[in-house]
Amino acid sequence: MILFKHILLLLVSLTLVSACNGQGKNNQSTYQKPKLNYSQLDTATFAGGCFWCVEASFEQIKGVKEAVSGYAGGKESSPTYKQVSQGLTGHAETVEIYYDPQVINYGTLLDIFFTAHDPTQLNRQGPDVGKQYRSVIFYHDENQQKLAQDKIRKLNDSGRFPKKIVTQLVPYSKFWVAEDYHQDYEKHHPDNPYIISVSKPKIEKVAQKFSHLLKEE
């Protein structure tokens, strides 16, 4: 009976890993940014495991006008999901966030980022293993860099996490938009086993902690 349970857990684990690890179509993105006044918006770029989880965590927050799944941190041009998820490029699954600084500030976005994933896991998030799932803050200017450095130092000093934060701080260079079917994936596939088992708990954790910042239904 015990052996059967171990085998069952292994099969479930393999199913979850495959859900956000190289399965799916292999097309280039035709995603078009929504018509927003980007001159009045700022940009934050974070990587924290599977982008389905991170994107949905931020989409529910007031002041976030758009969160886009994609790839950053690698040198290769036009990376595909299949390449990135199999660790064939240097990219990480990343989310680019366009937000209204009059409604929400970068420091609060950092707080949400460090709630939406475990920043102490090196090159992995739960069932997703590899550098493509590493924790990264791609800062756009010196102010974002300083705010991120200060946030990480304070979190480490606070003892909130049992281990030291391993989140990388990397200057922003290029963001490649992921294939169309990844955009708003959690919204379009709420019954996906990976979404239910891995994504939902993270999204709900953010919703509970930042309930005062949630968009109205």
C-alpha cells in the first residue's frame, strides 16, 4: 500500500512538471499590446518560476494595467517556449508588468513578487526545475535596482524566510513576448491540473495578503 502511494505521488509529480515544462505548441507570438497610454505607465520585469503563476498573481492587482508572459535573461534571439522550458537557452520564464505609478508603486510590486514565489529556491520553483525557473528581478533603472537591493536586505534580516534569498538582480536588456496561448493562461484554463495544484495556491496567497489592493470584480 505504501509503495502504491509513492508511485501515485511520483506520477502526479511528473504530470505537474510536464504541465509547465515544454508541452504545447511551438509558434512565435503575435501578441499585440493593449491600447494603453504607456507614457503614463512604468514597467516592472520579474521572473519567479512558471510565468502562468506570476502573471495571474499580478493581473488581479489594482494599478496593474497589463501583465505579459515572456522570456528574458538570455542571449538568443526569438526564443520559443519549447527551447526555454527545456533549458536550451539562457532565458527565464518572465513576466513584464505595466503599471500606473499613481495607483501602485514599485516597492509594493516587489512585496507581491516575494509573496508570489519562494525566492530562496535556486533554479527551481516547486515541481519546475532548471535555470529557466530561476528568481530574477530585471531592473530598469538605478532606482529599481536600489529598491530591490533594499527589499532583499530587509527580508533577509527579518528572518521571514528560512534560507537566504537567491533572487538575481540583472539589468533589463530585452524581453521576448511568449506565444499567444500562454497569455492569461490561468484565466483561460482554470481546470488545468497544474493551475489547480501549483498556480492557484500562489495566486490565492497573494490575494489574501493584498486583499486591499485587489481589482473589483
